Amino acid sequence: MSTISKIPFAGTSEQEAELKAVIDAKKDQVGCLMPILQEAQKIYGYLPIEVQKTIAEGTGFPLEKVYGISTFYSQFSLNPKGKYKISVCLGTACYVKGSGDIFDKFSTALSIKSGECTPDGKFSLEACRCIGACGLAPVLTVNDDVYGRLTTDDVARIIAKYPE
């Protein structure tokens, strides 16, 4: 479920110019909306409402359609991602070994919910279904770092490993 970001939109004029160039290049192509949204997410890292409005205005599609696609496909995010992206596996093997409690502990420790980013932009938190390391359950990743055989007692230590 998408939530409104607690972090204000801070797009640059360079990003806006890049997005408008993408829109101009693709807007007359059949099926252009998905590629434009994908490029917009590459430019900004996510699809805030300000970006969706620019896409709607530039393509002539209703904002509702742009928003509908942005929220339907899991590849798109309406919220910024943190410098450190924490992804806790909630697949069956991990869940039965306590990953739900680990996820909740991260959520409490960082004061964010799934799909959100800390106000300083340092951490974002999300759940995933399986990362293919069931033998290490419960498992999570922080960017490319993998942590396994975890307990809730490991949460503070993992957060502390990422000081900046």
C-alpha cells in the first residue's frame, strides 16, 4: 500500500529538463506511458505526485491513469528510497522463523512503515517475499549486504553498521 512521503519533493531543474525531453521523445508512441514512467523513476528514483503531474501534462493522459499505473506495478515507488534500503524477507521459511518480528522491530526502531523512508533519507524499509536464501532464514538485505539467521536482538547492531 502506498503512503504519502514524509520527505518533501526536491527535484532539480536538470531532472525536470531530462524528464521533459523523455516525454517529448516518447509521447507520440503507442504504449508510451510505461517507458516514460520507467525513465522518470530512473531520473528521480521514485514517482512523486509532482512527477506524475508533469507526465500527465506532457502526454495528455489523465493524472488518474498515470497514478493508476504508478501504483499498480510493483516496479514503481511513490516514495523515495533511503541511502540504505532494508528489505526483510517475509517468505514462508523466514516468516516461521521470526522475520515478521524482525520487520516490526526495524519499523519501530526507524519510526517508518513498509515502503517509507526515514526523514533524513538514510534508511528505507520494505518487505519482500523471498530472496532465495531460505537456509539462512530469517534473512534481510541492506543494499547488497545479506544478513541471515537473525533475531530481533540483531536489529540495533545492523542499523549501527550504517553510520552515514
